[in-house]
Amino acid sequence: MKQATNQRRRILYLITKATAGGAQKYVYDLATNLPRVDCDVIVAYGERGRLARDLAASGIKLRELPSLARDIAFVSDIKSFVEMLRMFRELQPDVIHLNSSKAAAIGALAARIARVPKIIFTVHGWPFKENRNPIFRAFIYLASWTTGLLSHVVIVVSKTDERLAKRMWGIRKKTRFIPLGLPEFHLLSPNEGYRAMFGQIKPATIGSSTLRLVSIGELTTNKGLRYGIEATAELSERGIDAVYVVVGSGEDRAHLETLAKKLGVHDRVFFPGFIEHAHKNLSGFDTLVLPSIKEGMPYVLLEAVRAGIPIVATDVVDEDLTNRIPNLQLVPARDVQALTDAIVSLSKAPRTRLPTDIFPLSEMTQKTMALYLPTGR
């Protein structure tokens, strides 16, 4: 494949869904912060959503691949492969940066056939860590391993995923750990943050001893939000008043609302949906709850560190963070009692504001940009 004809390097990001989420935020932050004088940036995606709208507003060029938006199926995946191959040959990118499992698996093969000079794959949590039947996990592992093998560089954003990558034959030497970075943001006052996190619904009435808990993320099974709701019910049984705000949208919303009613905490568990700039409202809460059963490196954890509030998370997140982050307690996944105990012990802990330059976006951007160069490895 020929390289771009001008001096600027053509960087093509590929992601399955241009909606909202951690991988989407990662693509947005990189695409909008690369030096325009050096990089010609294009983002290709399957399903259009918030990311596509935000990128368009920032002047980033977009390409839509309709077949990529569909669920895994032989015919649509073949169409996605053909669309990608045609696009790669037309655009002749210097670098293809793959994100999300489906787009990465198909894109890596198409990029190799199209002879793209540099293929980079970012792992936003290895998908074979999910609790699925052994046959399906073996298939997902094979797909992940093949994607890494076809790529020139594999970026991981957590030490846990780095350890897993370095056990995979053919991938160990090409793995690079680049921590996530955050742009600067300003927090609202505690009262403003609490009210703003409820969005269009009425904020819950609280007293001076009420524990204010919050989770932010997609309402999917992997986020383990049912255990946060069960912990809220357990707190009630212990005589502790708590309000739990579950921010985000997703396929499990109806199921989670039904569970809250079944456990008798529907008046203390709230689902405001997607909240714009929710991280700025973290100042209004005592504890961030991350009850995930599968996770990579969630941005909201880093945002909570910036906000200075205690964090209770399951041990599927990077365990090395406990050495670097104050007021972070990890508990076993799916263990409601341990989750509840940690909430009680940490929710009234003093807030520790770390320097505003912790987890700098500039470092993530610079290290990634270095990999885009011809000699970057």
C-alpha cells in the first residue's frame, strides 16, 4: 500500500459503535488531540451515535460502514470485511488504530491484506475474561489472539491486561502499556453535583447521614449493577439510609428497575439515564461503586480519583491501582456482603484530592503518537 502523498500521516481509527463508552471516549480524546499539522485523522465506525456527533462537531472526518453495526453474523461480517478492504485501499492510511473486538478482528485481517504499514490494536479489556461457557470463551480467546498476532502493536490500558497479553504467544514482545489519560475538568459544588446527577428526575430527599452512592456506565450485565442494587437493599436492612444513582443507558435497565422494586428499594435507587458530563457531578457523592464482573480500565474510576471521592470496586479492575490510589477498596465480584461492608467503611472516609495532572491526557497522546511514527514499536 502506498503511504499518504503529503507530509501528514493519515491515521484511521476503526470502532464498531460510535456511541458512548470507554472505548469511544478513548478514540475521541486521541482523534481530537493529535496535532493536526502532523496528522490527517479519520474515524470509521458501524453504528452512529454520540461519538460520531461529537467528532463531527470537532471537525474530524468520518466514514460509516453500515454492515459493521449489525450483530455478529457470517453474511454481515463478510460485508464488513469487504467494506473495510475497499476503504483501506481507497484511503491508503499510514496507520490503522483498531478499537472494540468485532471491528478489530475483521479490521486487522483486512488491513494486513491491504498492506497497511502500521496496524495498532488497543485492548479495552480482553473479552475472554467474561464469564461465558468454555467453548465460547475459547473462541473469543482465539479471535483476540489472532487480532493481536495480525497487529504490529498491541496497546493495553491496564496492568492486568498487560499480564494476560504477555502470556499469549507471538504477542508478548509487541505489547505496550499506555495508561489512560484525562483532560482537565472542573467539578460542580457538592450540592450542585448531587442535583445535576439526577438529570430530568426529581432528586431524592436525603438527610445528613444518608450515604450517596453512584455508578456511571452502560446498563449491561458486565457492569454488575444488580450487585450495587442488592448492596443498597443490604444497607437498608442494616438500618443505613442510602441513595444509589445509576447513571447511563443500556439493555438491562428494565431488569434493574424490576430488581429494585422486588428488593423494596425502588424509592432509593434511581435511573436518570445518560447525563451529560456526569463526571463533573461526582463531587456530590460519598462513594463511587464499580460492581463490575468484567472490566478493563474504566474512565470513571480515574475521574473519581480526580474528584477525590472514595471508590469501591471489584477485583476485576487493575489491582495495581490500590498502590497508587487512596481510598480505593477492591472486593470480590458478585459478593454483595463484601461490597456492602466496603461501602460502609469507605463512604465516610476523608476525601483526598490528588494533583490535577494525575493521569494526564498529554502523556497518553504523546506515547500513542510515538507508535504512529514509522519506527514506533
